[in-house]
Amino acid sequence: DWHGMRRVRGFSKYSSSARRSWWDAIKERWREVAMWVVLVVLAFLWTFKAHSEHKHVPIKHIRLGHRIRMAASYLADSCSSKGRFRYIARANGMEHHEKGQYDMIRHAWVLSTLASYSLYEPQMEQGAVSSALDDRPAEVEGPLLRSTNLLIKSLHPGANSTVAAPGRLLGALALWEKLDPFKEALRAAAADRLLEAKTTTLTGLRDVDSSLVAGTDHRMEGGWDPPEEPPRLDGRRATLTGAAMALSALTLADRALGGGVLDRRVLRSLGTFIVELQRKDGTFDAYVDVFPREDKSIAPSSFREGTSNHAGLAVYALLLLAKSEGLAPRNAPSAGEGEAGLEWLVPAVRGIMAIGENDRRFRAADLYYRTPADHWTLVAAGELLTGAYFNATNLPEVPGGFFFTDGWGSNEWDPETVAENVREHSTVILNAIQSEFDLIPKTVHPDGKKDVKDGALTLRGEGFLTARRLRGLHAALCALPNLHELRCDDRWCSPEELASQVPIDDARARARLRDRVESTTRRAAEYLVSLQVTHGDNPHRGGFTRAISRMKVQITAQAKDFNMRLNEVRMDTVADVLHALMGARKTILGQPCV
């Protein structure tokens, strides 16, 4: 009992006894049951929506070195027996309407990246241990040989070798493309509109016809012979971008294949074409148009037009050629030793000095002028400042020490002046890239997670643009001073000693900029990694998509085109990201300038 009262066990409201059924209980408490049903349905709908939007899948960590190998394997495996890479595809496996096109300038860029990977792998990944079965070096020698052979077959002179005095420009090799009158009219109209708006006219990369000539060495279909006939086209155009990209790719490919594989005449002819497009002030013509005459024995008429926005690429290509030719040592034992290298170093220095001088003039004349984010100038600057081009033993003794001059000889520069001007202009470009990145709106989810585009160096998150700028940032890090590295006899330098090396205010400003750039490079590399196709069953595994998220406002045709190309995997985009990630890997390993 309970306090003298008899305890009686009562029936539960949900008892299944004969006195009360479940249905009676539900009818009695239907409001509570309905509320629970609604809550369960809402929870199910919210979970389904969250999974569909944020792709909640188990994340498998893949080390950066493995991702680099995956990307290199994608490019190598996509190289056909004729040397062509898979130009474009969609990550979801659907057909792309541009898959039948091909661009030899982009082909040269992919070749350059594969050659750089071949040089990177033995230095950075030797002894790397991973549990992944497919984490092994990519086999790139065969694709390098085939793609190099195809690129050389696509090079032609601008004039028939039988004409009278074709000249150094038209007699040099380059990538020539057929002129389309309709496209040229559209280009001219667009150029006029841009000129009226006081903006810079850009020279785009377009498709070129890949006619065949001969190979290069015993591994590539026999020895190379100079082609006698140019491609039979009514009007032809060769751009500075195409020649510079081809020269840098072939120079790196020759180095990656062990040296001595390519005929040196091919490289020197491309270098001659670039030098012939250089003006007296150091700038470069954008392209040359050639129109044949009725009399085949007379050299065709040619027109050099435009100012190239890829002068940094031309400088970089000439520097690589100078390094491959060898620089003249001081007091050379034999006359002419190494002079070929100086033949390309002088116009390269003249070109990079002109880039900085023109930018200073524009900034002084126009208050609203913005220094372009020219990653190729940063790459050329990093190569020039770290490639031992200015060693005292590499340059001959010159009275007064002024070895470099402009085309008129009115301005003279010694190596120290050139190096300081290059560092100064590199700092200006870095500030432009960093400022643009800092001004990009940062979106944060309510739960505190970062936006999927966090780390992209452009507003829309294009992978290829972020990768190009990231490569430039990595190259510029080699040129920026670090206060922690400015030491004197294993101790910290005094302000006087530090000022004797570099002005202390400049050193501190550049060191602060270096810290900002290093943080930006880490975030940009993380963003590029998120663009990689990693599913094991995807045929494009290892490739990189164009961007990670769609443009929400789809009113303009540009936005619609961007969203339509969101999941495309194009060969030059993969090459851009692969090159940038190799730089990130070198930075992590503490060897950014190797």
C-alpha cells in the first residue's frame, strides 16, 4: 500500500489491451501526432536539400604531390599517337561541341608544362611515400617526343626560300595561321572601340593549321631539314605569342629529354623571329601579316602591327634560349665562345626594361591607369634574377660597366640597375594582383564555413586565371627580399648594414608584401586543388574544371557562356593549374626558386 491506500496499477494510454486501442489514443492526441509527422517530413526535406547543394560526401585526403602526378598523367595519357592532346571535354562525360578544334599555341603551352614536370619529378618527388596505389610518376617521355615532333612540324618560314632576299623576319620559323577576312573585320572594329575607350587591345590565342614538315632526331622520325615551302595560304599571320610559346616549350623539352635532341637551328630561328619583332625602344610588335605577290620570285609584302601584351613571355623565352646556348665567360679562351647566349640575353634585358619603363610612364600620365596583372613579366623577372645571368664571370668587361643599352644606345644600364628596376616593377605588379584579390567580396556561410570560391584570385573564380597569377606570384617570391634572410655573419644586421644592402624602408615594405603574397599563394593553391576531378571511374580523372560555381545572374550572354563552360576540362587549363601546383609544392618543400 501507499500511505495506507491500496496501490492499483492503471492502464497506459497506449496499451493494446481490450480496454483501449492505439487508434483510440491517436484520435485522442491527433494534434501531437500531426506535429511530429510534419517535423519528420521537414527534417527529411532539409537533409535532402543540404546534400544536393553542398555535396556531402566522404572527403578522402590526397597529398599535393599525388594530385600533381594525376594531372601530369591525364595530359600524358591524352596524347595521341600523332602527338595531339585531348583538346577539350566535359567532366560529366557529355560531348563538347568544340572537341574537333585544336590550337597549336595551347599545344605548345601543354608541352612546356609536361617538360617542366619532367624536370620537377626527380627533384621534388624522389623518395615520396604514399599508400595510394596510383601515386607514381607519370610516364611523359613518349608524349614529350610525339608532341615535340608535332610542334616542329607546324613551324614554317614566312616566305619561300627561293625568293630574293626574304629577310630575317620572313625567313625565320614561326606558327602561321590563315587570315579570315570576316574575323579580321570584327577584330579591327573591336580594336577601334577599345582604342576609343583608351584601353589596351588584347591579342587572343586562336586556332592555327598544323601542316606537316619533318621531324627532329632519330627518336622523332629522322633528322630535321629546313622546310622549303611555307603553307599555301592567301594571307598568313604569325604572332609574337605563338613564337615565344613555341620557343619556350621546345627549349624546356630539349632540356627535359636530356639535351641535344632538337636541332639548334630550330630554336635559333624562333629566337630570330622574336628579336626581329622587337622595336628600338624594347617593346614588341604583336604580329606580322604576310600577303604573297603574283610574282613568286619576289618576297611577299608584310605588315607589322600592334603592341604585344605578351612581351613578358617573349623575354622569358629569350632567357631560356640564352641559358641553353650558354653565356660567354669573361676572358673566354677562344673567340666567340658563348656569344650566342649573349645574343639573346641583350634583347631580353632590353624588353623587360621597356615593360617597366612604359608602366611607369602610364602611371605618371593617367591617374586612373591600373597596372595589368601580367604574370608573364613576373615569370621572366624570376628567371632573370635567379638564373645566374648577371654573374660577373658571365658578362664581358665593358668600360664603365654599362653592358646593356636600349636600341638607340641613349640609355645604358649595368646589371645592378637592371636587377633593381626588375624588382621594382615586380613589386608594382604584385601589389596590383594582391590588391585585386583583397577587393574580391568574401562570402561566408551562416555556419561559419568559407565560400567555395575562397582563394580564387579573380571575382568569378576562373581556374586558369588563378593558376596563371599564382605561377607569377611564386616566381616573384624569389625576387622579394626577406628580412629574416638578411643576416650579417650569422647575426642580425644593424640598420646601417641593412641600409647598405637595400634601403631599409623598401626592404620592410617588400618583406610585408612577401608575407601577404605567401598567404595568398596558400589560399589560391587550396582553391585550385578543389577544381580537380578525382573520382576513380571518371575518364578525365586528374584534369581540372574551368571553375567551381555558377554565376547566379544569368542575364548577359557572357554569364550564360560562363555557366555553360563551367565543367569543361581543356588541355591548357590543366597545364596552367599543373604548373601552378608544382610551384606550390616547391614552396612547401622550401625550394621555390628551383
